[in-house]
Amino acid sequence: MAAYLIANLQVHDQATFARYGEQVAPIIAARGGRYLVRGGTVTPAEGDAGLRRVVIVEFPDMATARDFYGSGEYAPLLALRVSASTGTVAFVEGLSA
């Protein structure tokens, strides 16, 4: 069953965040992940959801999503992202086929 990493970020350092984005994409792809949303324009329909820069990454399953996030390969990039932004990250299970 697919799983999703969903991030809602406010970027404070665009240059550092751009470096993060360039380096993280190959790591995501190597684990079978793919971007579904990567910071497009947010247009509220009802209320203020507090959405800023939304990123949704689909992984084959929850174990793979968590493995990516907790990996030694991602750790230095996570530190880079945290230095350039604030926000929230969550894992969400998809629907079973």
C-alpha cells in the first residue's frame, strides 16, 4: 500500500533550500519515491489551512517512506532543510487497492 510524506514548510533561506531540493530528489527516486506536489501555488477554498510550501512524496509503502526519512543518507539533507525552513512533516497511509 502506498504511503505519503506530506510536508508544509515555510522557507526562510531560498538559496539553502534550493541546494536541499537538488540533492534530495535523487535519494527519493532511489527509494521508489516520486513527487506528487512540490511547492506549487496554494489557493485556499475554505478557511486558512496554514499551508505554505506543500510537498507530497509518494513511496511504495510506509516502511520505505520511514526508511528514507530516517536514513543516514538523508540525515545531512534533513539538517540542511531544517536550517532553511520551518514547518511540519507527516506520513500518511494510502488506500489499499
